[in-house]
Amino acid sequence: MKLFDRLFRDAPLATRGEITPKLGILLTVLLAIVWLIPFLWMIVATLRPASDGINAMAELMPSLKPTLDNVRDAWEIGDFPRYTLNTTFICAGILLVQFVTITLAGFAFARLNFVGKTPIFYLFLMQLMLVPVLLIVPNLSLVAQLGLYDTLTGVMMPFFASAFGTFLMRQAFEAIPTELEDAALIDGASLLQRIRHIYVPLSMPSFSAFAIISVTSHWNDFLWPLMVINSPDKRPLTVGLSVFTKTAEGTQAWGTIAAGTLMVIAPLLVTFLIFQKRFISSFVTSGIK
Amino acid sequence: MDVLKRFSNRFKASLPAYLLLLPSLVFLALFTYGAMGRVLVDALYQRATPKAPVRFVGLDNISAVLADPAFTGAVVNNLVYAVGTAIPSIGLALLFALALARTNAVSSALRAALFLPVLIPMVAASALFMFIFLPNVGLLDYYIGRLLPVLPNWLGDPDVALYAIMIITIWKNAGYYMLFFLAGLQAVPEDVMEAAHLDGAGPYRRLRHIILPELKPTFLFVIVIATLNAVTQVDHVFVMTQGGPSNSTNLVLFYIYQQAVEHYDVGKASAATLLTLAALMGLTALSFRTMANREGGP
């Protein structure tokens, strides 16, 4: 009960005796443990030697003779370095183009008045609902017509404009005092110079929030690259992992599957654990990507 | 003349804004609005064989899709899936947020634990749950199976498979929706809560009469996202069940994919996309004001 006292230290005095909030916390703790079990199994199974046999595969107690054989097998069977490179390239490519498009469009909405502002705003807003994955069929034929079938550029293109990013940058730019810009205006700075030297440097937190959302969501994309990519050496991690899982499932190599999955998600998990606060606050702003 | 001149002056003044918006508008035009136009056109045409020339068939594709039991089955599955994933994950998210609203070391760790599944690809979650649901030797049967007289074949039984798929979605999304409730709870005024419990309102009454009304916009927003996710988040169906057994886990987006990629039937795939878009547009119309307000208005 010491723990509860500490958890409720800053709660109003009269409510500290209430039972219901404590039951809620207890239930949440139990569920958090359940939530972690798949990850726990993944790590335990990765380190379990194949000699333990299939019947011990589900055991959550770690094996006493841990081995890295599964990691080596997964590394050799799956082409993970290549997949990681492809995914990194896709995420970086999307992000770089997005930075340009959302900065320019965000500035236009934040600081400029123009004919048709309201309809254009709604045109952007609608994109939040018309998520690209719904339009895979027409977009696949467009990508093919552009000669980009089976290319990483084809995977990236539908995401180059981002309504979410535009709104995020608009919000950031609106918060910047106009006095700063006026001073630059007197010095004769052009529009692009003002954006580049005043607005962009002052909006870094919003750029990093956007980068987190953009990279995690495209790191995890599956259906679209599955349709666009045909050559095995151009597969991103998700598509590679699904092919790898199919192969290893046939031989019941669950330890290898666990190791492969661990390799795919480790970069994201490690980054998350380091920048936890930043991730969480970015995801709060995201809602719809 | 004067009107024309004024108009051209206003247009000239707007030109810098248009130039800044141009890059975004080009991609929106190609991959969002152009794509919608192409869906509309493609849905009206059909090929007799994959190599035959297209011919105009009017609404035939739409009626063919609506008459296809695989499509209507996928729609029903998707409705069950939407309701059956949205309600539990939103309920859990609210519980998590209420329990972890106070920031301290313990609650931060628990929040992180509940948030982990949000980060990982659905494909990776599927790989893990494929073993969890594996008959006899899998994690679920190994630990819980001893308590049950008959072990269900989680992914192999048409009556169970859709629910198994739903569990993954709930596991993956509850922590995400929790974040929105945590943010929403910040808006609940502390002094009102204090006044309420001085007046003798217990935890249930404070939840019912103060917290839940305050969270109404959060609920609306999360319901929209959960619905969108129920339509778009179907990677686990691809990896784990391929819509089977006997179409019991077939969802609309997977049906579209099958028509386009496996049957090379762009007409039917477009017709199904069109129907899905129409349904989502209805939802958009309902939630448009909420979203516009959230983005700060035009």
C-alpha cells in the first residue's frame, strides 16, 4: 500500500481513501503486463536454442542456455540489411520532399491572404480522410503510367504532399511574432529568404514532431509497397518480413521468426525509448496522418 | 472593365500564395483528387479479358460488386470488425488514461508499455500473434489452453478467426487512443473536480457528470480515427489469414486488393473503392466540423 500512497501523493486529500481509482490502476497494471507479453515472448524466443524443441517454444521463462543462433539464421535467410536500407531510403526521401511542400504550403495558410483560401483549405482537410491507402488501385495505375512501377520513387510519391504536416506548420508559423518578419522585410529579404531564415529555424520542434510521425508511419507501411514493388531487392522491411515469415512458418522456425521481427522493430523501439517524451507528444498532435 | 481589373489585381496579389501551394497541390491533384476521378471513370469500364480493350459498361461494375457475396460478406465483416475493435479499444484507452492521468515515474513507464504496440508495424505484430494463436504449441494454448476443455483453432475456425484478428487491432490501438484521452483529461478543470468531491460526489459521479462531458470532443475525434483505422488497417489480414478461412476475415480493403491484383479486375476493384469512399465521405461530412475546428478553421 506504500506504492499507492506515493501514486496518490498529489491527489486531493479527501479522495485518497477511495477504492475505485486504486482498482483502476491495478487493472491497468495487469493489462500493461499482458500488453508486454508478445514483446517478452519475442525476446525469450529469439534467445532460445532450437534444441529446446517446439513444445517449449511458448515458455516465457528464458532458456538457461541462451544463444544467438536465431539472430544469425534470420540474418542469413532474410536480406535484412538490404530491406533496412530500402526502408530508410523511402522514409528519408518522403520526409525531405514533405519538408519542402509542407513548409511552403503551411506558410501560405499562416501568413498570406489569397483568393480561394477557404476552398483550398478544405481541399487539404479532405485529404486527412482520403488516406492514400484507400486509393491504391488508381494510384498503382498512375505510378505504372509514370514508369515508376517497381521503383522506390513510386512507393514514395503518393505521400509527398501532407495535409497533416501543412496544418502542423501553419500552426507553428502562426505562433511566430510578425515583428521579426517586419524587421527582415525592411532589410529587403525576399519571401523565400524570410521563410528560410526566420520561420524555419524557429519551428524546429514542429519539424521534429512531424518527422517522428512521418517516419514511423512510413516505416510501417505495407500494402502500398507490396503492390508497387516486384523485385526482391527493392522490398522494404515490412514486405521483406512478411515474405520471411511465410518461408520460416513452413519450417516451424518460430525462433527465427521472433529474431527477424526483433530486428525489424528494434530501430523504432530503441529510438522510442530514448526520445519517449517527444514521441508521445508528437503522436498526440498527429491524430490522422 | 473596373471589375475585371480589380479581379486581376486580387489575383496578382494572390500569386505568391498560389506558387507556395503549388507543389502540394500538384501531388494532391495527382494522388488524391485525380485518383478519385480515375476511380470514378475506371468503375464505369470493364475488360472481357485482361488483354481485351476496355468498353463502357455504365453501372454494371457497381451492381456486380453489390451482387458479389464476397463483397457483401466483406462489408459485414468490416462492420463487425469496426464496432468490435473501436468499442473495446476506446473503452480500454479511457481506462488507461484515467488510471495514468497523474504523471509520475510509475505512470510514465506504464504509458510507455501500453504505447509500444502502436509503434511497431502491423506486419511485425502479425508475426508475433501468428505464434500466439498457433494451435497446441502457441502461447495462448500453452498457457490458457489448459483451462479450456476444447481448444479453439484461433485462426483456422471461421467462427473465431475474425475475433482473433480483432484482438490484435485492440492490442495495437488502445495505447494510441489513450494519448488523446490523456490530453483531453488535461482540460478537465481541477477546481471543478475538487468542488465536486467536496460536495460528496464519488468517483463514478465525477466520471459521469464532469469528466465524460468534458471528454466529448475527444470521443468524437477518436471514434473517427478508429473508424478510419477499421477500414485502412488490414495488414494483418494479408499476413495471417488472406481473408480466410472461407472468407470469414475478408475485409473491404483486402477485397479491393484481391480484385485488382489477383483477378486483374480493375473495374470491379474501382467500383468497390468507389463504394468505400462514398461511405467514408458520409463519415467525413459528419465529422468535418470537428476536424476543421481542430485544425483551427480556414
